[in-house]
Amino acid sequence: MPASTGEHGAPLSDDFSTNRIGTQWAFYRGADQNASSASDAARVRYEGRSLVLTATGSSPRDSAPLTVVTGDQAYEMSVEIDADPAATAGLLLFYNQRLYAGLGFSATSFVMHSYGLDRPGGKPAGLGQRLHLRLRNDRHVVTIDYSVDGRTWQRYDRGMELAGYHHNVGYDFLSLRPALYAAGTGEVRFRNFVYRALP
């Protein structure tokens, strides 16, 4: 039979224009794992086409990232992030609290996440608490870009290879998922999450 050229599956992009969390999103283990998801839901509100997430924890490890399950082997995602001064926020590929990768930023630094380790580093002068981040996962080879305006992009100087992010290393029988996180204190506003599969 000829291959289908039509769209299929549920859309994963989210412009955060509704007043409820999209069905594609799920928190990874809330702050109180023995409670219902009500404690996670209380961290979320919507305002001006933004998902506003209350920061918690100190890193992706304990901040209950908001994740999306995808079956694609290659994809690109981007999001605009506007964080309060005492918050750290970013875009990740998240397996579990021991195994995640991506890029975050605080008021003073970029934070490189790799193999569940958080490595603060220099942040170019002139970059504030509002950035666009774009992450491409092309069959476990990851590149990350950042932008002030969402049009002119700068490549982050470190890529990653994530073929080892699976059950034999991280346990838990999970999958590597795109994720948003907000750690520290205050709030983080996420706008226009765009996901697209790559050939």
C-alpha cells in the first residue's frame, strides 16, 4: 500500500491559549508523591497565552518537570521562557530524576544538564530572564539553540549524545520525554511550545 502523507497522531505543540493543561502534558512525580495530582495542578495557571508554573525544588531532579510523551525518533521543539529573578527554568529531555539532559538558565548563568548533573556556566552579557530555547533530538544526537527574539538563533557550544538514556542505565521502564522545568522560587511563564517531528 502507498505510504500515507497525511498528519496523524495527537498534536504536541501548545500555544497555551486555553485555561486548562493540555492532555499531552504530565508532571513527573510531584513534590508530594503520596498525594493526588492536585498539588501539581495548584502550581499551574494560565495568563495571557502563557502557562505560568510555580517554581519548586532546586533542579530538574526535584522540580517535577512537565513532560510530553512522543514516539518520534527525531524531533525539534522550542519554547519561549520568561522567568522570575530567583527561578531557574529550561527545556529538557527527561527520563527520570537521575537521567536528564538539556539547557536551563538563571539570572546569572546558563545551566547545562547532562546525565542528571547540573553544570552552571557563563551566560552571554545582555541575556536576561526571557529567552527562547530550541532543542533538536536527531536520533539521540542533541543540539541546543537560544535566542532573544525567537528569530535569530545562537548555537549553544555543547551538544550531547543520548543513546544511553534508557532503562538499562536509568531503570524505571520510562521513555525519554521532552520537558519544561521551573526550579527555585517565584514563577516561570512558558509561551508557544512548538513540537515538530523530523524525517
